[in-house]
Amino acid sequence: MRYIETLREGERISEIYLCKYKQQAVTKTGKPYENVVLQDKTGTLDAKIWDPASVGINEFEMMDYIAVTGDVSSYQGNLQLSIKRARKVSENEYDPKDYLPVSSHDIDGMYAQLMQFIQSVENPYLSRLLHTFFDDPQFVKRFQFHSAAKSVHHGFVGGLLEHTLGVTKNCNFFAEQYPILNRDLLICAAIFHDIGKLEELSTFPENDYTDEGQLLGHIMIGAEWLGSEIRKIEGFPVCLANELKHCILAHHGELEYGSPKKPALAEALALSFADNLDAKMETLKEALSGAADGNLEWQGYNRLLETNIRRTSR
């Protein structure tokens, strides 16, 4: 298979890709064409069907797997495919694993590490709350498969697990460094901080915002979800419940970053730093992924990091 990351300008290819996006449009002269975004596990590729009515273009929709033949060109510095032929393929013609971006880390190994942190929580109420979720096989399956974002960072299968583990490791380090922190509360908050993304984003291959996600966002969804489960645990201290939910509500750190509340507890502040650190490092890693090892050229201004970036010399 020719993965998208291996394509080069000037090539003609015939391959199967996932149609991530499709929309009708018209040129400046009024001629109809179609915008298409193709995807495999290595990335996405902008594509155009300049003559949708031609004999070689068969009917297909978004989220269909399609066999395409076309020419690879460059437009404004990015590769683009001009599709000459396209058809929807049957299920026995492709392997879904080739088309979904997946964490570079072993998912079972990451989950085992996360479970060690869950087992380390001593507070009986927080421990029971954690096991309410993570003793449920259906929840675990969803949690392991889900992404942490539509784009930006950890937008791949296993991304939510990878990000959650990274944030939890950061919080564990903070708890060792700063005795002011309540470790059980902080670890529990780290593990639950993005739980709302299970409802904010649809599953792969769509991995797009749901109606609930658009209206409420993962922070509110997560806080409400935890509150609902907490109410099922007899005797769960009201103060502890409010502190945990505050950590979730404040984990983006600033109101302009989507947090309904700014951190008012030491644990909420530490969680916001841990989350931001893991997200920023992954964003940087993904932004530099296209630059070859040893390439010290500046990569240009990165909107998410708000700075020009390059690789570190070795």
C-alpha cells in the first residue's frame, strides 16, 4: 500500500483510502467540482474531482473507503491529488488498521500503567469512583480506542489513553515534589480530566464533534458524568466531590481556554499545568514529525504554539 506520507509530487497513484470529507463546490467560472479529503493512518491528503460527471467517477460518500486513481501535484506548498477515477470498495478490499492513525505506544502496556495508578489511590471514595468506571469492560474498550482530540494533539486511536497516562505521570511527579498536594485527589482528577471526550467526540473513523460536544464541551460533560456516578456512592463526602469536580472544570487553566472556572485549589492548578505540558509537547512532536532527523531548518510559525519552531541539534 502507498501510504499518504510516502506520496511525492508528479506521481500517478492507484490506491484505496478513506474518504474523510467530501463537498460540492464551483470554480470561479461556475464549473462544478468536488473537494475531497483522503485519509490513511499516516495522515490526510487534499484531493479534487474536477469533473464529477466523468465516466470514471462512481458514487461514494464521506466515511466510505474508495479506490482512487489520480495525479499528485503541489498547491501552496501542500500535496494535492487530482482524482481521475474513484469507486467505493467492498469490505474485503481493505484493512481498517491501515486507515486509522494509532498511538505509537502499546495500548495494553499503557493501560496496565494507568491501572497501577488507579490501584495506588488510597482514599476509599475516590478509589470506588475510579473502579466504577474502570471495572466496566465496555467503558475500558471505549477508553482505550478513543482519541483525545479531533485535531491539535493525540488525535488518534489510543490518544485519550496516551494523553491521560501522560497527564497522570506529570501529576504523580508534582505530588512527589510538592507536599501541599493531595495526591489521591490529584491522581483521580488526572485520570478523569478528559473523560468527557468520550461523548464530545464520535468514534473513529469519524472522530468528529457530536451534537452534545458542540453544545456542552468535554469539560462540562465530564463534570456532569462524574457527579452522576458520585451520587450513586453512599456517603461520598460533598466537599471531596466538589473539589474533584472543580479540578475537572478548571483543568484548562484559563477562562479563555474554555475552563468554566480558574483553578482555586493547588490540585486544580497542578492538573492544569500537567495537562498543558502534555498537550504542548505532543503538539510540538506532531508539528515536527514531517521534518527529517537532523533537519535544523525552521518550520515556520505554529499557530497552536504561537512561535516559530525547529528541531533541537543532536
